[in-house]
Amino acid sequence: MTYRFLKGHGTENDFVLLPDPDGTVHGDLSAERVRALCDRRAGIGGDGVLRAIRREDRWFMDYRNSDGSISEMCGNGVRVFARYLLDHEGASAPLEIDTRDGVKTITLDGDLVTVDMGTPAVFDTTKVTVGDVVHEALHVSMGNPHAVAFVDSLDEAGSLLTAPGHDEALYPEGVNVEFVQRRGEHHVAMRVHERGSGETRSCGTGACAVMVAAALADDAPRGTTYRVDVPGGTLRIVWTDGGRILMTGPAVLVAEGQTDL
Ligand SMILES: N[C@@H](CCC[C@H](N)C(=O)O)C(=O)O
């Protein structure tokens, strides 16, 4: 069967988007299909799949990592998803998108897309390991799990071809690990190993977790905007007086086509 897809990215975190308004085109969307679509040599290529399902008055983002696993939330993905709804489904901002982590509100700032990512949950510190080196990391949930480790140089993250070691009991379903280097006042840079996708060029929820860890370490007043550089670009993130995280960044659709993968 041939079906429609679009390809897009947010700070080079890239996705295959599958329009499936009635939820009937893709059935259960097997992990095998997701892996085939995300394969960078034999498929379309992507860090994950965004399936767009219409549910009564809202669209639902069914997000899958490139290994076929399901995650609660994808920050870059939801901006790309919003771009699709704005450009192809007649939506206008502000708009609401349903996710496994609840409803996210989207606004526009010129070409950039802002997502209200909700309230972070901050837990105790934990440990992550790269080779023999143990790093202290802060456990932050942005709906999905993160461990944020500050380093003097992003090279300390190593190749990130394999997942950093982590506390299996704390993260029974795996964790996204961010390594952060300070670049200046309210300015950090990060690399990430994403659960289910490996090292990616950006992770929106990861950048929010990093901002939260940096703001807590800096004792920064609420309302301070942080610049978070990722290998694929820059995100701007603020922790509001109301305790919510707002993330602003690009969202681009680059291709559209038909596939029978
Ligand atoms: N790239 C995403 C996060 C995708 C999900 C993550 N790999 C997980 O398993 O939790 C983002 O931009 O937030």
C-alpha cells in the first residue's frame, strides 16, 4: 500500500510525519515499520516518526523513536507537527496539540514556533558513565526522562555511539542523557544521547531539562531566557513565573511524497 509522508526537522532533529487523520491508514504502526521509515540508507531517514491523528477537536501526535519505541513527548517533534497543521491542515495559531504528555499550546513568533512544555519535575542527582568516567547528573522529567550532566568540555561525552551508563532501577525504560557545557551567562551548549534514537543533532525536551538544571544551578530568577545551543542550531527557553517552560525554535518541512515502506 502506498501512503503519504512528509519530512521535517527542528534544529536538525528530523522526523518522518505520517498524516493519518482517521487513525485507519497505519493500524498499529509496528516498530518494524517505524525502523524501516527511519532507516537513513534504505528508508526515508529520521530520528523518529510523528503520526498525525485527528481526535475530535484536536490533533494527537503519536510519537515513535527511530528504534520503534514509544515516548511520552518530543519537543522538536511537536514544533514540526505544528508546522504541518499550520501549512497543510488549515490550523492557525494559537493551537493545541494532544500528546501522551497532555495538551501542548503552540504560539508563533515570526517563523519560530513556541511550545508551552508544561511544568518540569526535578528529582535527586544520579550518575551517568562514559567509559570509566562517572558524571553526576540531575534527574529531570519533561514528561519523558532526562539525566543532565555538566562537563567542562562536550568532548567528555565521548562518541555517544552507545548509550551512557545509567541507573537501570531509576530508569527501567531507559533515559535521555544530556551533557552540558557553559558558554556564557544564561548560555549553554549540549550534546545528547536519546533513548531509542542514539546521538541526535538536537532534543527539545532535553534542551528544556538542561535549561532547568542550569537555572537551578545559577539560582536564576524566573523569567530568565536561556540560549541552548545544540549541534543542529539554537533553542531559546524560559521558565516562567507560573513555573512553566516555554521553548522557542525553528520548525521546517523539507519534503513530501508517497512511500510503500
Ligand atoms: N527528540 C525529542 C525527544 C524524543 C523522545 C526521546 N528519545 C525519549 O525516548 O524520551 C525531543 O525533541 O524532545
